[in-house]
Amino acid sequence: DFDVDLKLGAVAGFYGEALRSVDVKFSRRNGAVKSFTLSGKLGRDTPLTADLRRPQGRELIYLETADAGAFLRFSDTYAKVVGGQLSLAMDPPTVEPSAKEGLINVRDFSIKGEASLDRAVAGGPAGAQSGVAFSRVRAEFTRQNGQLTIREGVLKGPMIGGTIEGNLDFPGNQVRMSGTFVPMYGLNNMFGQIPLIGLIIGGGSNEGLIGMTYEIVGSPSQPVLRVNPISAMAPGVLRKIFEFNTGKQNNPVEFPPNN
């Protein structure tokens, strides 16, 4: 059992990012977190806050910041996001090494310097100089024994979108992801919104009429993207046949609703 009331000038993270003006209050009893609050500033003095809440009797840690890119760099998750409003909910740590569930939402951000995305949108109205813009990404995740499993990931944007799921093994320094790559997402995915017809030819509400399955493997610092071009010939449900099975989850767990 212990209580912590800590103030720090700065905490160094990765990629030159630091969390500044840190104020943490934390209390634990019998191995369980009883209270938790955190505040600080990331990037260009953008506030970051986190606290322990109990919605509907379930304990969850909520974290929010208006600079998702700085947070993802600070935590060594992904270095090429610029801006973005991030909200994250996850189970608090416990003594038992059980799986912890979580949900992440990021809105209004861009990805800059990702060659595969730049090639996909080459010739688009905004070009690739200022990055590829996205309106939202949402994903559920499970963390256990140093591994992060991502499922039901959906990436939406005016020029490109897609789905993603798989695993990041931090101790093993390995990433294995797969999903469907959907160019011209706004127009392309319109077919998926049509009842019945969208299910047959559009692949559902998150996959467009035209798309290619892909997988990402390798180390987090140097991942390798492999695309299956044959899948571009298969509309909707038929494209599922060509999906890579990297990181597939057979028993998905429901977590906070999509809102």
C-alpha cells in the first residue's frame, strides 16, 4: 500500500519528446489502484490529462491530449503522426498478470513521411508534402506480458482509409499487422453503406468496393509492408479469401462502445 504525490519538471520520452510540468497523484491498496490523476504538457505546451474513473462500476483510466502525435512519439508507439485529438481508455494495472483491455480514438490528424501512404495519394489534391490527412482512427486493444494486440481498427480519411489488426511484441521487437487498404475512402466506402448491397459488394461499412489486403511485419522501427495485389480484383466479401491471417483474433472481446 502506498500513496504518491509527485511533481517533476520534465520526463524524457522517445524521439526528443518530453512531458513537462508533471503532476501525479496515485494511491494503491491491496494491489489495486484506488485513485490516480496525472497532468502535464506535451509538444508545444499542449495539455495532457489522465485520471481513474468508474463508469458503470468498472474502473478505467482515461487519458486525453490535443497532440496525439507528440504522445505517440513520447511513448515510442509511432513517430509519424502530426497533431490529432487523442482519447484513450484502458484497464488500470493490477498485481495479477491478466490481460488489460483498452480503446483508443484519434481525430483530425495527419501522417507525414510514410512512403507507402505518400505513393497511394500521389497526384491527389493536397499532395503529400503536408502529410496524408485523416479524420479518425479507432481501435480496441489488449495488453499483456509486453504485447499489444490491436483489433477492430478502422482508419478513415478523405483520401485514404482502411482496417487494421494484429500484434506488437515489444520484448521481441516484432510487429505483425494486417488489414485492407482502401484508396479514395470517402467515395469508395459509399458503396459499403448501402444495406445488403454494401455487404455483398462493399465488404461492410468499413471496407470499400475497391481495396487490397496487406500485412506489415518486421521490427517496429523498420516494418515491411506487403500488399496482395490479387485481392484488388475481389469485391467485398470475396476479398476476405485473400486476407493475410497475421495477428487474427478468433475470440474478440467487447469493450467500450463506439461513440
